[in-house]
Amino acid sequence: MAASILGVIEGFYGQPYSHEVRLHIIDRMVDWGWNTYVWAAKLEPRHREQWNEPFTDEELECFSELSHRSSTVQVAVGLTPGDNATEQQVINKLLPAIHAGCKVVVLCFDDLPVLKAAADHQRLAHAVRDALHVPVWITPTHYAGLTSSPYLEALCTGLSDDIEVMWTGNYVVNDTITVEDAIARRDVTGGRAPLVWDNAPVNDAMMHAHMHLGPLQGREHGLQNMCSGFLWNPMVEPFASLPMLESAAAWWRGDDAMTAWNTAVDRDGWRLLAEATAYRGDLHWPGESPTREWWEAVRDMPDMKDEVMPWVHAARSGARVALAAHAILDADVSKLSQEDLGRLMRPLMEWQTHRIAPAFTFGRGPRQRPLATQNDQGKFVLRPGTIADSESLVDTVVQRALAHINS
């Protein structure tokens, strides 16, 4: 039986990772026992927009170094061919990457407007596999949901069994993925086990105000036996993605993801920011009434990596406001002079700027996620929860303080 495919798919919209970051992630993957890194960031110019331009010498050198970083981690090169791509164009484009050391080709047909190209997608996959003699995986245009569609049926009918077909789950971003879901997907893709492109902890596009620093949750044990593998799509912020990825590695092994996450965030100093950027329902939510000591710790949070400093600044600001609100709640305002009450209220003036910070913290809404599935025609359908109201912990305590002033 072939080994499960496990690793990272750099498949988000946003600034692609640097070469040094990719090397670091491969090093961490070795520790976790993962075996695959997929180069497929949407904004890599020669991945999608300029798909038919040859890879540069620098890109090929990077592919070589990535591919030789570890004997246990293979690098897969992703490509989104254009609508009129010929077999020879795609083969010619990819051949230098294979010569540089890439071991797998991923044909990324996701997020394309055409659902009538299944025959072309199948033809390209077979041609690339036969010409380059490497495994070929497909991210189909119909990649989410549990139903079939004319596109998915045409793609999978006659598709060689050795070509993997990726799937994100019932939705683009999922709170849960179950064994029952995987069985449903298997049944509509010709009986093949799904290769899961898990959009966790990714935070691109409509989610980029949010930070996903919590543990992997909602993935049912048993999927390890139903799927050909899991590839996790990280956040635009690579180092902030590591705690969830480490917990995902534990989940796949059958260990407790939360225990692994607790170890990682305490070891690497992520806990306070993780809690400050959590949402209700997350396992790391700090609760509806955090202690004064917790607010003080967040206020005094040290600088962190540049990639997360917008959230650090927003968390510190919110903590200052929350502490000002607690000071009002602790005061007998009826006995204060107007001057003393004014001095007590003055720190609350920061509330306005905190509420409009571009980095969301403390459960602030609206929370936006693509909880979209694809229907039996392969078309996207947004589901409830895609846009959700959520009250910030800071707003809650400030409202209490204002009510206390006016009581």
C-alpha cells in the first residue's frame, strides 16, 4: 500500500513565501514525518497568470534546493494551464522543473470560471504523466462538496486510477470533515480515495483580517484510513501557521491535537496572541470574562515576528481599552468628581481607533469565511455562516462600563 500523502500546499492568494521560508517549513515537516511540499501559490506569476512563460533560472535553482533539502520530502510543482493550453505547452513548461528535482505535478484547475473543460483536464493529466513519468494530481474545478456534477463525472470517467483528485471537504473552508463526507466524495469520483486539500489554517482573501492560530479541530479520526492523504494550506503568515500545522501532524498520527498545540504555543510564545485572536467556538477561546491578569498580560505582550505585528498592536490596544473599562467598573462613580470621572474615562477614547483596526482581535466581527459548497452543477453556493456577527470581548466590557457610568 502506498504511503499517505502528507504535507503543505502553498496554495493561497497573497504574497508567496520566500525561498528561505519554504526551506524552513520543509525542515519542520521532516520533524512531523510529512513527505510533500506543493509549490502552488496563486500569485506566483509563472504558476497561474503567466503560466506559459518558462520558469526563470532562479526559480529552477530554488526548485532544486527545495527538492534536495530532505530525502524524505518531495516537492510538487503546481501549474494552472490556460483555457487553450496544449499538451506540448504544458509538458515543455514543466519539464525543467522535473529536471530540477520536482517529483510530482499538480494541475490546479480550481477557481476557474469554466465547468465544461473536464475532458481537457483529463487529457492534460494523462499526457503530462505519460511524458514526464511522474505522478500527476488534479485540483478539479469542482473541488468542494459531496455531490457529483457533469464536470466531475466527465473528469473521473476514464481517468487513470493513479491520478489523485483533490477535495477541500464539503465546503471551501470547513469546521468539520467527517468520514461520512469522505465516503460521499469517494462515491462521486469513481471510487477513488480523496486527497484532501484542507484549507486550514489559511486566512487569505476575505479572511485576511483574521488570524488562525488555534489547533486543528473538527477532523474525524478515521479519515486517515479513508483518504489518500492530507495537504494543509497555510496562512499568508508562515510562522503563525506552524502551531496549527504541528497539531495537524499530531492528529494524523492519532495523538491529541490539542495537547500538541499546547506544547507548541507555550514553547514558541504564541499562546497570548492565539487567545487574543480566537473566536467563540474555538478550543483556545479565552472565555467570555477573561481575568484582569489576562488583559494585563495581553497589554504587555512583547513584540513578535513582523508578519503578526498588526494583530499584536490591535491586541495591545484592545487590552488597554478593556483595562480602562474594568477600572470604571471597579469605581464608585457616584462619588467621583466630574474631573476624576473624566480622567477615568479618558483611556476609553482609544476604543474608537481599536474598533477600526484592520487586524481583528477578541472575537470581533463580522467574521467572514468562504463556507461555500459546490452543487450538482459544480456551481458555488454560499452557506449560512459565511458572514457572521460576533461581539468583541472589548466591546462587551466597554458597554458594561458605559452602563455603569450612566446607572
